[in-house]
Amino acid sequence: MTIADYQEELIETAQKLATRGKGILAVDESTPTCGKRLASIDVENTEENRQAYRGMLFTSPGLGEYISGAILFEETLSQSHADGEKMVDKLSQQGIIPGIKVDQGLKPLAGALAHETYCSGLDGLKVRAAQYYDEGARFAKWRAVLQITNKNGPSELAVKENAWGLARYARSVQEAGLVPIIEPEILMDGDHDIDKTSEVQERVVKAVYRACEVNHVLLEGTLLKPSMTVPGAECKVEVTPATVAKYTIQTMLRSVPASVPGIVFLSGGLSEEAASVYLNEMNVLGDTPWNLSFSYGRALQHSALRGWAGSNIDEGQKFVLARAQANSEASKGEYVPGSQASSDEKLYVAGYTY
Ligand code: 13P
């Protein structure tokens, strides 16, 4: 099979994922990362508990009104719910498209700065992607990570290598019918200001699309998942939501082709409330060539995990629905801050892995 065999389907899937008023629920934490989340509520990291927690999220009544797709970790894609039905079927019944994390994690990048990484998982990717397609996945995610902790930002090597990996991945999974979510995350670690973030992010995202061009990626069948253009976590200068919105849109307008149907931001350590408010401000400014929405992990799950606390399904579902609805409203510029239950606890963790 080639991209040509899937062209129409890829475009249709990408457009469905980018439906206005809907966004993506990222539940693709690797097993060790899921263990950290469960440990925070004193729940053991067993397959049964992961199944119970994620099954609770996916069966939240009406979730599909706000959520177009869910990114899964490999275990969940083939897993059944406690009632015996497949997790992917639970999602499909809500009109939620199942997706899959296909990268195999960050590795040290020899020859680059000490903390810099590349994202692994290209070997055999097309074969794995075809298997995931057979199991019901229709889109994929690959997360490359760059940092601004060095004064000059990421090295040229790290920018090039990560852009190239994202483009090779995108092309490979498109050949198996999966829409690639292209995620060049820029960590919040550091004390740089928002201008620095904007400069680095523009350089990174432009490099990603140059690599996509060389690899003949079908841009209409992709989504971009960037961080918002925010100052470093240790920056002393506070910025308003309106400033974040203005900078983020400017960065995206300078670097993302108009043929990309949707930009789905990651929350990257922002609090639940900030992630909604910033997205809302962007959509209030409006008038962008792409749909601007969300693909949040922490900012959709933080309160839900605490509400569930190992067994309380109703509380867990109440919170995930509240955040999903809030972010759905934010993706239309209609969110009234504080109108839905949320936490404003900062979820930033230095050197975050997923
Ligand atoms: P956060 O929203 O928690 O940053 O996670 C999204 C994600 O998928 C990171 O790869």
C-alpha cells in the first residue's frame, strides 16, 4: 500500500479529528508514566488498574460531543474493558476515533548538547502502523522534544534530527493509512522570555515543514501538535492569556502551512484552567487558516484522576466531562473562565517524559 491508496481516507480522518468544537484526549502515557500518575493517588500500577482508569474515561456519557479522537498506548489499543468489550469499540460507540502513540521514546542525541535527544521508533514503523490500523487505529502520534535551556536555544543538530524524524514518521504512517500527529514539543524548562520561545519555536516548526516537504508528506492528512508559545517556567516576567494567544498565533502563522487542517495544542504542564483560557483567547482572536483545538493529556485528566481516586467512576467522569466541555468551548472562543470544575494547580515537571 502507498499514500495514494489512502489519500482520501487520510484527508477525511484529519478533517474529522479537526472538527470545530472538538479536540483530542491524550491517554497514551507509557506504562512507567501511567505508574507515576497512579502513584499520585496511591493506586498500584497494574494492568487491571490502568484498564479501570482508562475504561472510566472512555465510557464517560456524552464524551464524544467534545472529543474527536483519543491517543492510546499500545496496551490499550488491544485491551478490553472490564465488561469484555474492546476499548476501541467503547471509543467508536462515542464517535471517538482511536489513535496510537507509535514512537518508542527519547534517546540521547550523540554530538548534540548534553541534554538533547532524538525520538526513536522508525525501524519497522510502517509494519507496526499497518498492524495498528488492523486493530482499529486511524491516527498516530510521535513526540519529539526540544529545549531552550541553553542561551542559544536547541542546537542545529537537534532541530534537524528531530524535524527529520517527525517527517520520516509522518510519511511512514501515512503509507499505512494513519493520520500523523506531528508533535515537536518545546519544553517549558528554563528562564527564557516569550520572545525567545517564539524565535526558537518558529525555527523548529519551519524545519519540521521543510523536512515534510522533502519526505512528500501529505499535509492535508496531518495535524500539528505544538506547545503554546509561552515563557520558560522560571521566567520572571508574567504574561497575560491575551499575550500568549497573540504570540502563539503569530508563531504558527509564520511557520505552519495553510494546508494543515488543524493545530491541536499539547498542555505541556500548564494548569487545566490556563490550558483552557489560553486556547479560548486564541479562538477569540480567530481568523486562522487552521482549526485551533487541543490534544491535552494532563490538562484533561488531572482532576478526573483525583476524582476517580481508584474507584469513584462518577466523580472521575464528572471531571473529565467538565474539562472536555470547557476545552470544546475554548476551541470555539466561547469558554467562560471558571465556568467548569477545574484545577489551577501547575502541572509543570522539569525534563518531562511521556
Ligand atoms: P500534555 O497535554 O500533558 O502535555 O500531554 C500531551 C501529550 O500527548 C504529550 O505528548
